[in-house]
Amino acid sequence: MLIWEKPKSAMLLEVKDLQSYYGLSHVLQGVSLAVYSGEIVGLLGRNGMGKSTTLKSIMGMVQPKSGSVHFQNQEIAGQEPYRIARAGIGYVPEERRIFSNLTVMENLMMGVKPGDGQKKDGWTLSKLYHHFPFMKDRPAQKGSHLSGGEQQMLSIARALMGNPKLLLVDEPTEGLAPLMVREVREVLSKINQEGVSILIVEHNLQVALSLADRVYLMGKGTIGFTGSVQELKAQPHVQEQYLSI
Ligand SMILES: Nc1ncnc2c1ncn2[C@@H]1O[C@H](COP(=O)(O)OP(=O)(O)OP(=O)(O)O)[C@@H](O)[C@H]1O
Ligand SMILES: [Mg+2]
């Protein structure tokens, strides 16, 4: 039997027993997970299980009723989203909320955090252009004139402008053509190689399993399975139970 070996790197994010509601609806019923420095971790599961709500609760966009969110050993649960962003977490929402009437460059600048402008080891424009060449060629193009894939890239790039240690990415390949799916997958892998840890929600199992080191599978409001990608692949019945395959 395969046993998941705890990564040797430091724990970056630790979520413990998170409980979140929408009104009276008890959506997160004790979610616990961790991301270690350098990892890509997949959060997977069927529709409506609470994956996006988990990311939103970590990011402070949904206020958790109880539980803890430790990021770099600091409690951030219940803080305002801008404070959580400043602590070093970037968020790429499901809906790719780029500003459609702003240009590529203006969108990127919206991601800059106060005081980060002079950071030498941060995500400079030239480093971004290396990973997203179309932005160098078309900085003045309006967001609304970008393809779906380019909008997704811009949403990711804008989050990187905040120099996050951890990126929360919600369904980055949803609705994209196969070629663009591959490009988004590739760019996330390269960002990770640049030292950014990633917690990704992704329906495309092939993308998720080729990117992730470890996965958490959600049942309704709770984590039902956790393990390495190899462990998941070795257990088809677990995939059947928790994933739409
Ligand atoms: N703003 C909201 N108000 C009320 N209920 C909500 C809201 N957002 C989500 N829900 C409900 O909470 C539950 C979890 O939703 P969530 O979006 O977190 O699921 P998900 O796992 O991300 O699903 P999907 O794969 O479809 O994106 C669902 O039952 C959903 O209908
Ligand atoms: Mg979702």
C-alpha cells in the first residue's frame, strides 16, 4: 500500500475544521486541508460540494463561522480579503473577473500591492511577459477584446502582480479550447517552478492530476479523501465516489 509521505518543506497554509454558511445553508461542514511550500494541491469534487466556497472562505470573501486558517503561521480566518492578499495569497476566481473596459496593462496594475513596486525579487513586468508574451505585444488592448483563454491568463497574471506565495485558482480551464487548456496548464506549472505554491480547483481531471502533487476530494461540505496523485490513481473506486468520471 502506498503511504503519502509528508512533504519535507514548511507548511504554508493550514485550514482546520472550517465551517461556512450562506444564510441558513451550512455549506462547509468542517473542511481541513494543508498546502506545503512548493506544492501544487488539487481540490476536486462534483458540482456544488463547496470547492469555490472553500477558496472564498480562505480568501475572506465568505466569512467562515468557525475554524482556523493559518497562513505562514499567522491566523487569517475572518480577515478582510485585501489583508489576506497582502499576507501573500493571490486569488484567481472562477468567473475570471478582469476589468473588461480596462486595458491589459491597466488590469495588471490593479494587481500591484501598495509598497510592492520596488521589489526586486517580485513579479516584474518583464518576468510576466516572459510567461505571457501576448501581454507584451498588446498592452493597450481592452480586456473585452481578449479571447477567453487570454482573459484567464490576464486574471492569473494580475494575481501574480501581488507577489503571492500561494495562489488559489478556481477552475482555470473551464470553457477553454483544448489548445488553451494546455497553455493554461503549462503556465501554472511554470509559475509553480518560480516558487509559487498553488491550490487549484479543477474539473479537468487530466489537467488536475498532471499538475498536482497531492489532492483533496470533497464530498458535500467535507473532505472525503486525501492523498498523493499516485494513491488516487491506484483507487478507481475513490474516483468513482467523488468525481464525475
Ligand atoms: N452566494 C451563494 N448563496 C447561496 N448559496 C450558494 C452561494 N454560492 C454557492 N452556494 C451553494 O453552496 C454550495 C457550494 O457551492 P460552491 O460554489 O462552493 O460549490 P463548488 O464545489 O465550487 O461547485 P462547482 O463545481 O459547480 O463550481 C452549493 O449548494 C451552492 O448552490
Ligand atoms: Mg465552484
